[in-house]
Amino acid sequence: MAVALAEARAAAARGEVPVGAVIARGDHIIARAGNRTRELNDPTAHAEILAIRQACRIEASQRLPGTDLYVTLEPCAMCAAAISFTRVRRLYFAASDEKGGGVNYGPRFFTQATCHHAPEVYSGLAESESAALLKAFFGERRNGSENEAS
């Protein structure tokens, strides 16, 4: 999770929502990414999707069985679907997302009858650090907007 948090901090430094993701097999990191939706003008460029794309290229496969995904924020429904489609073994996420989450909140993608593969899910790892990073990021955005309006 430490590497995912580093990716989240790098995303924040680029002006992106600070979310980072890492895909690993055992102790070996296969792929790592942070959000790049603004930079790439791509609403699908979430950290999880970018890490999955990179890992699939490296593994030369559309599936990633036996891998674990570490992400700093609860995946949205789009990312949960991609996690399911790639057959990730375990999902570890830090902070929950009551507004946009798709795992423990919202559609709860992995509990749906239409979900073909549900990873083992573990939440709350480095939750306070991830939540603090997100709060600081959005707090700066709000304060910046207020200062510009003055």
C-alpha cells in the first residue's frame, strides 16, 4: 500500500485526484499507476484501470489470475468491473468512498448476480493516510476556488 500511496501523492502533484494503484504477484510489483484523467482527457484513466492495462501488457494476457490489487480509494463501479473481468485474486483498498464507491457502497458490484468473478476484498489498509491525502487535496481545491472568487 505504501507504493500505491506514493502513486496517489504523485497524482496529486499533477493536479489529479490522489488515487494510486499497484498490481502485484506475491512480493513482485507488476504495475503501478496514479490517476491521469485530466492529463489524458480520459474519464477512464483511473489508477486501477491504468495499472490493469499496464499489467495486462506486461503479462501478455487479458486476465491477471493470482494477482493482488492495492488501491488507495474504494474502486468505482467501472473499476470494479475491470477488476472482475481481469480475475484479480485479491483487492486491498484504503479509504472507503461513500459517494462513488462500487464495492462496499453504491452498486456493490461484486455481490451482483451478473458479476462473473469476485476477488477477496480487504478494506481499511492505510485508510487514515489515504483519507487525509484526499481531504487535503479537495480542501486545497475549495480554498483555491474561494480565494479566486474574492
